[in-house]
Amino acid sequence: MSAQVALFHDLDAVERDAAGALARERRPWMFDRLDWFRLVHDFTPPKGKLLALRARNGKADAWLFLGVDRGRARAYSNWYCLRFGPVVDGGDSAAAVDELARGLRRGGVAQLSLSPIAKDDPLGPALKRQGWMTRRAESSVSWRIRVNGMTFEQYWAARPSKLRNTAKRRAKTAGLELRVHDRFDPAAWTDYETVYENSWKPAEGSPELMRSLAEAEGEAGTLRLGLAYRDGEPVAAQLWTIEQKVATIHKLAYREDSRHYSPGTVLSVEMFRRAIDEDKVDVIDFGIGNDPYKADWMDEAEPLYALTAYDMRSVKGLAAAGRAAVSMLVRKLRSR
């Protein structure tokens, strides 16, 4: 079984080599697609030079996208990414990920920092098999619910009574108009940005990236942009995508001066209803963050991790591991 690793510093070269394997049609998860890495490259490029590795072992391929600066590599991603890791395709994917770990040395990588990664991410074990020292620490949580054929009424009946009562009361008294767009609409996007700018949320990290993402998902028909209006003014907004029976909640916000109307809750009811009854999703993913309110809407919390790894067969890796060990010891001593 032949094995090979190719290194790229240009996304166009990756696209030619992948021959469609990283396109929407083949990759159901948004953050595995070449289009996603192009958005990162165009709007929020990480420090360092792009290093894209493609490993092939038999019929299996695996890709890893990194930003490398003087031997230290980070995920070629940003804060919008809900999970990061190798992109694998077909066959014996574990063998292909092992080849990725070998290829990191060819790419001059001695230290690796990736986050957020899933509990079952295969890269950490592959690195260990190749002589790297790895450390994985829980960094956040991803909430989700498996709908499993439920109707919205069945889903809603299982929610806490306090949530259901609040939603019912506010729906009657707040006088909200709800709209959900499945195509990009410039006026609706302006309303989304207005809500976000007047919400409790911090300033948007890259408004241009979010607009480009919404435009692309709108063109593909996967966008669900929900807006709540009161007296003609937008007071709550949510950005979802729905693809391959999975609904992903990317953004939600409400105007701080309208919180007593609970517009976010009322809008969420409509978004969940539409996803479950009309889009017939199997899973709803609430993204990253262990906010207490998510437990009212979801059933499962899965931990996410940060992975740090050092190549113990390289001088730079050994030195970086030594510095990290000393730093950890100092923190422990100070805490005592």
C-alpha cells in the first residue's frame, strides 16, 4: 500500500490536487471545505505562512491546514470555527492521518497548537505514534440535540416549563413579527448587523467574513437567517445553516434595550420549529460555549479540547516542550 504526503503553500494548488474532494458536494461539514479555508485566508489569516498537508495512504486521503511561524503551527482557522481537525476521506483514514503526522516534520513543524478539537479527533493519537509529546486540555463545550424523528410539538413538550411559559407569554404580549430568510437579502443582512451592533455581544470579529459566508450559504440554499421585528424595528437575529440533516446555530443576538420582550426566545421557538418540522433535521448543533440557557434547548453537552504537541525528535520541539514544562511548574508553584 503506497503512502505519500504533499505540502502546499497555496490554496489554488490544494484545489487542483484535491480534484473536488474538498468541495461542498463531498464535504457536509462547513469547516472541512476549501471554501471555508479561503474565507479564513481572505479575512482572518493566522500568523505565519499557510501550510496545507495532504496525506494519501492507499485509497484514503487526509488534509490538515496550518499557519506556521518559525516552526510553531496553529490551526488555519478562526473563532468562528466550531470544530477543527484533519479532513479525512475514504478508506483507512487512520493510516492517512498517520502520514499527516509524519509529514509535519517535512513541513518544518516542531510545535503544534490546535483548538477546538473533538474528543475523538484522530490527530493526537497519530502524533503520539510518531514520537510527539501531546497534551490535551478541555477548552469548551458543544451542546446539541438528536431530534430522532420527533415533531416540534414533541421536542417542545420536553423543554423546561419555565422556558415554554416564557415563550408563550412573550409571543402573546410582545407583538413580534418573525421572518426567516433562506436566501441572502441585503436589507435583511443590514437588520441582522443592526441587532448585533446593539446587543450584549462583543464587536463582530470580521463582519466581512460573516457576510461572505451568509451570501455563499444563501446561494446554496442552506442559510436560515431569522429576524424578529417590533414596530418595524429589528430586535433579534439568528444565523443558522441547515445541511445534510444537520442544523447549526452560528450566531444569535437581541437588542439589549428589548430584552424585556424576550425576542430571542420567541425567535428561537420559530427557528427550532422550522428546522424540525419543515427542514426535517436529525441533529441541531448549538455551537461552542457552555452558556446555561443552552441546556434548556439541548440534551447533550460534548467537551471540546485544545491540543498542544511537541516533536521530541527535533531540537526546536524539545526546547519548546522544556519551556512549556518550566512554565507549568512555575504556575503550580505560584498557585500554592
